[in-house]
Amino acid sequence: MTTVADTTIAGAVNVCSEMFSSIDTRNWDVFEHCLADTVTTDFSGLWGGEPELHAAPALRESWAKLFTGFQATQHLVTNYVGHTTIAGAELRAAFRASHIGHDPFGSPVWTLYGTYRIELVHEDGRWQVAGLHQSPQWGEGNRNIVLLAVQALG
């Protein structure tokens, strides 16, 4: 977990890497530490709907529940390009997100490829993720395993 105050773009990239890694290791304390008090998520390019605003503890809770529906995940995020803004920083990065689940009628793997636009604020001496906007470009495998993970939540 980043503990040294770092106001550089490299510091912002490090926080993003920690956030994605913490999802895959299910380290929800680190995940929440990477977040601002409120976070906008936008997965409308994949699922429809509108961007959503979450309190950090609520996002942690909902994702911790969702990701229990997968045997494993791997979020590879790379090629970060960023700049500072009046509010903090904005990064763009390419991603490959693989999900391993269970579907008795299909492949257990679904992988999505695309880009993220990540907004960060620098508060309390550290970078914090305030916005996560996904732009999917293509996928392969069985997207149904995500739906089954959601369905298992009840």
C-alpha cells in the first residue's frame, strides 16, 4: 500500500495498480484505501444504464460480494497516460480483465478488453481514485459467468 506522499503521475499510476491488484487478491482493505470518499463508476458501455456514484464503503461491500462469484480474476492494466487537472489527475489505460467462474453450460472464462479513464484526487497526502470509466472494445469467452455471479448474490 502506498504510504509516501507522492504528487506525481507515477504515484497516481501506483494507486491504480494497487486498486486493480487488490480486486484480484480480494484485499478489500487496500481496495477501499485506494478510493476517494465517493467514487463514480461507469460501466454503461458494457451493461447500459448511467454512471453511478458510490460511497467508498458501499462500493467495497458490493464488489466484495460480486467477486465472491468468481473463482479467480486478473485485471491487467497498462499503457497509462496521464496528466494533472485542477481537481487532481486523469489517467487513461488499456486493460484486459479475465474472469473465471462457473457455468455448467459454457466456458468458465470471460475476458474483456478495452480502456479505462480514471479520475484521481490528491487528498490527505495521497492519491485516491474518484472515477472509473470503462470503455470496452471487445471480449471473448462466456459473459454469462458474470450474470451468474450477480444472480448468486440473490
